[in-house]
Amino acid sequence: MVAFICTYIECFILFNIAHRNRVLFIGSRCVVQRLIQRINETGKQHLSSSSLLVEGKDLLSHPTYTHPSKLSFYYSCLSPKLARIQALYHTLQRGGRPRVLHVMYQMVQGNVAASPVNPKLKQTKEMRPLVGASVLGVLLVLAAVVAWSYYTASLRKADLLKTELLDLNRDGFVIWNRPGGKIVFRMDFRSGALDLDSCSKEGKILSCTQSDAGKLNFFIQTVKPKETVMCYRVRWEEFSEREVEHAMSYKGAHWYGGAETSTQHWPILISGLQPPKPFLTSDIYSSRDAFGGILERYWLSSSATAIKINDSVPFHLGWNATEETLYFQARYQNTPYKPAPGQEPFPELSYRVCVGSDVTSIHKYMVRRYFNKPTKVPAENTFKYPIWSTWAIYKSGIDREKLLRYAENIKKNNFNCSHLELDDRYTTYYGDFEFDPVKFPNATEMFQKLRDDGFHVSLWTHPFINYNSSNFGVGIERGLFVREPTGQLPAMVRWWNGIGAILDFTNPAARDWYLSNLKDLKSKYGVSSFKFDAGETSYLPEQFSTFTPLPDPSYFTRRYTEMAMPFYERAELRVGYQSQNISCLFRIIDRDSVWGFELGLKSLIPTVLTISILGYQFILPDMIGGNVYPNRTDGSGELPDRELYIRWLELSAFMPSMQFSIPPWHYDKEVIEIAQKFTALHETLVAPLVLELAGEVLDTGDPIIRPLWWIAPNDENAHVVDSQFLIGDTLMVAPVLEPGKQERDIYLPKGRWRSYKGEHFDKTPQLLTDYPIDLDEIAYFTWMS
């Protein structure tokens, strides 16, 4: 680098002191002699040492030449090849140290007589360009030194801003999968740029103290928890109330996780532009654009990267489908999030990014490291036999007579009588904990009869106390409700069954009162368990206060799920946030009786896979055929479409748990027989495998229902299959999800597979096109190797 700079400067001086076809050559005697020789050879000009004259005498014998080792000469260049001679001179100059003499000498061409040059007349005039060139050369040398210093400093800074496989710059950072490999994660800083001069590195921590907006606390800490995993803890904390926003690119990879949504896809399919909004549990049946009742701040990609947002972050999520970007934002202003008591409302965005060898192994690491796990397994019969619910068939019109008739028909059609769920509405008012004596006279006798017939009965419950319930006054008197911001009055809310208050489950007194009433129902009537409905934070008022402050409103969901723990064996929840250790069935939100991805049949597999990845493994996939809501039903309006019902039934038989409401005998004999066939298949084939995997969940947290990439993590085709799934590693299921179809394409990952028809497939991976599947069949394959 230095040699290049010096050569450049020397050439610059040489060319810029050329004047009237003359050029000054400076160098040692040997250089001059070699130059003459080369000019004679290449320039076809005849020179000799005797041609170098001073005042008409031979230069080499001139008495004023007191330094024989040094020589300068002035050459009147008549050749158009001056530039080539100049370059030639530089080649010969390497060994000589330039020196300017006070006497100028003229070198003339050939044997032409040369007149002597008067040095005194020429010196001043001819030295001017030389002096200017020398000054310019000095400036260039100084500039080069400065540039080199800056360049080396930049190299040191660039090295400073690297930590393992992460490269940081002022606008964001990237992570590589290996040295010299590919970028697998990219995060941009949208709310500010780092001042890199404020950055320093100490050990495994890279920190910065300034951004273009002012002071901050920023650091990235590298952690290598195991040989195949590298993790980075990232934190950006402001010292003001301004928001912090980072943008994660999802380009070039498939992403999974986040939340249950109304239109669910696997992998995640983003559309449109959404400014960041609070990432909170919501009822997506009534608010289709919201985040669902089961969510976690966790995403996973096919490029073996995973990100988990810290619990302390006032987290907002947005996206831009055009830019293929997710927006992660932290802010307190104009949101339901509140700083902890005594803490300034300065937002902090902190998260962990981990990179592994493949998508399956990195997910296993994240689950074992960061997720809660259940401590118990629900009752065995909840996995073996169907749950029969009164909701879709009777809605809130249920009464004693209908309930007993429903139970009788279950027995009459030779279905198992394991679990009967009495849904809305069995009380006089919402918020009561006693049976309506008009609709359910002699409730004690009714429950005894159901127990004698072999049914375990569970009851529907919820967190609302309507204003016309006698318990509304009790709640006000005892301070059991969520309150308006001043804390003086209960905060009234509207829900799908009216207006009331909502119990404050951060209040120990409210928790005890609620559990006490449920236990009284259990002991008085022999109730087995409860279906816990609602619990989303979207049912909290916009402004509220609780007994224990909630920095994150979704903690309300967590507190509500804890109410199910005493009844875990047969309890059912539809919400979850950091609730993976609640050992209950988690039901996906109500489905419409339609085929499509918006709360329809096609959404079942993507939704179940999503909440499985989020750590919820004991899954209830809602009611077979959907809920038959008005204007949201494919079919007559009173019943789901017959074909839709059958395909839904077949798929549900391969889920951890089955749930009927619309009974098969409302169709015809063939549908009854198909239902009997698949409930038996669930009991004999599926349930034993599910129960085995359920026991493993307690230790590992691994999904029971798994995506195809679980056993083929590097298979790009397996990354995008959304209509097939695995139960464990050995049973693959491929249902028909299209109307009017009795065939489908099936992807077989690498391995030896045997079909339910007895066929063997050894040449895999393989795509089976138009594989025939009759209406009373579902395709499934057993892994043989």
C-alpha cells in the first residue's frame, strides 16, 4: 500500500513538472547510464555519456561535478514517446535516492551540437514548477498518511463491531450461519442509528452509549450454550419516552409461530401493511384482524434461527408484506402497557436470537431453555374418547330434557359415554353459580342419572358477572372486579352475552371466591370439571386498574388460566400466554362450518401446528363440523355440509382429542358408520401414541402434532407443507381438505413408508400425485425406518 502511494506521487510529480516538452530526471549516475542505454534501444535515439554536456564539456569530466554518484540532467525531448521514457525512468530509478542539484544539465539528442545552458538564467524559471510539484507531493503524502490511518482505524472498528457470527453496523446487524456462509438473520434499526464511535467491546459484550437521537443503553451479548447453538442477547433501552423499533426481515426463509390467527397459514403468510399494534390476546372470532387467544413472543425460521422477545418489553408487532419485514416495537405512550411501579416510562426492546444447525434442533433448544412445560397429563379418557358438547347443536337453548335426550342418543348410536360438556346456558343470570330451576329442575337427580350412564360431566364457566346477577353486588362489596383507572368503581365491559364486570384474577380474594364457587358446584352435583371460556385481554376495558398492576395486560390471561389447574384432568381452556405449564386441554377458537383458511377446515392443521410450536401440546381442535353459526356455514344453515362434516371428522380422529357437538345421527346411517369407524381408529391407533408422547412432553416440551420438517429439517419441500402432519415421528397424516375431491397429492419425506392400504414406498422423498382417497378414508402412513 505504501509503495503504491509513493509510486503514484512520484509519477504525479514527474508528469506535472513537464514544461515545453522537457522533463527533469533526477537520480544516481548508474540510473542515468541505464536510461541512456534503454532510450537507445527502445526509443531509437542515439545518446552517449559524452552527449551529456555542461557548457560544452563532457558532464562526467566537468570540474563542477563534485558528486560522481549523483547526477541530474535536463533532456530536451523531441520524441513523442516522452511518457514511455518517463515510465522507463521510474523502472530504472528503484535503487537511487532522488536528489536535486543546483546546476541544471541538458541532455541533447544524438550528435547534434548542443549549446550550453546558463544555469543562472534558467534556474529560477525552471524551478518554479518543481517547487510547486514538491509542495503538492508533500500534501499528497500527508493525505495518504491520513487516509491510511483512517483506513486502519476503520479496520479496527470493523473488527470491534463483530462478535462471533454477528456483524453490527449503525443501522442494524446481520447474523451468518457460519464463517463464509450465508446470512440467516437480518435486523434493521428503524427508530435510530447507532453512533459507532460510542461503541466498545469487552469480552463477549458489544455495547454502545449513543445513537443519533441521544443517549441510550445498547448491547449485544454472545452466548454459546452448546456446540451447535449460538445465541445473541440484544437490548436497546432509551433514556426518554420515544419508541424503539427494529425491523426483522423474513425474506429468504419460512417463519412459524407468533399467535393463533383467524386466517391461519403454515408457514406464516403476511399480507398488507400493519403499523405496530399491541401484541395481546384477543377474541379473533369477533375481531378477525387481531392476534388470537393463544400467543407467545416467539418465532422460528426454516433457516434454523429463532427469536424470543423478552417478557419485560411493552411489545407491539407490525409488518410490511412488500418489504417482507416484521416490525418489533417497544413503547408505553398510548398503549395498554404500563411501566412497573416506580419505573420511568422509558421503553426497552430486548430479545434473544439463536442460530442452530437446523430448524428442528434449534426449536428443541428454545423450548427446553425458555418455555414452561406441563407438570401432569390430563385424564387418559380425554385422549381416548370423544367429548360431547351441547353448544353447536343447542346453543344457549339447552335444558334438562335436551341434555338427557342428547346423552341417550350417544348411547343409542353406540358411541362412548366418556365426557359430556354442558355449555351455555344453565344458570338464570350470567355470573350465577347455581342452576336455573326452570330449565334444570332437580339438577341433582339429573347429574346422578348421567353418572350412572357412565358420563363425566363438565360445566361451562367464564370470568364475567353481569349486572343483573346477585353476585354483582357481592363483587362490588368485596372489591373482586377489575376497576376503572381511579380504582373506585368496577370497570363495566361488554361481552357476547351482555354487560357486566370482569373478575380481577390478580386479586387473591377474587381468585379464592371464584374457585370456591366452582368447587361447590363440583361437590354438590358431582361435576367432573369445567370449560373455561374467554379470558382474552380484549375483554378488558381500554383503561383499567387491577389489584396487582399489570405491566403487560396479557398477564391477565395467564392469571385466568391458573384457575383451571385444580381441575386439570378434564379442564378446557381457549387462551394461553406463558401458560404451557397448565396441564389442561387447550381448545382452538370457535370454527365456522366452512372449508377455507378463515376459521374453516383448512385452518385446522396450520393452527394446531402453530400452537404446538408455541408449546401447547394437549390440543382440542374444536367441534367437528364447526359451530354452525348463521351466515358462516357451508350447507343448509342448520347443518354443516355433509362432505365437510365427514372430512372434518376424519381429520379430528388424528388429533390429540376429539369433540362432537353436531351429532352424526343428524345426517344418515353412512355418516354414523363413518363416525363409529373413526372414533374406534382414534381409540386404538391414535390415542396410544398420543398418550406415549404426552408423557414425553413433561420432560422435553416437544410437540405431539409435528410438521413434516420435524423429521426432514433440511428438506425445503417439507418446510411449506400445510395440509399434512406427523403424530410423533412415525405416523404421517394426509387428509382430504377440498370439496368434491377423492384424491390428493401427498409428499413423503425421506424414509421408508407403509400406507394404510399396505403399500410400501422406499424411494423417497417422493410426491404422490392424485393419490386416491375415498370419502370414508383418510390417508396415513407409518414410518418403517
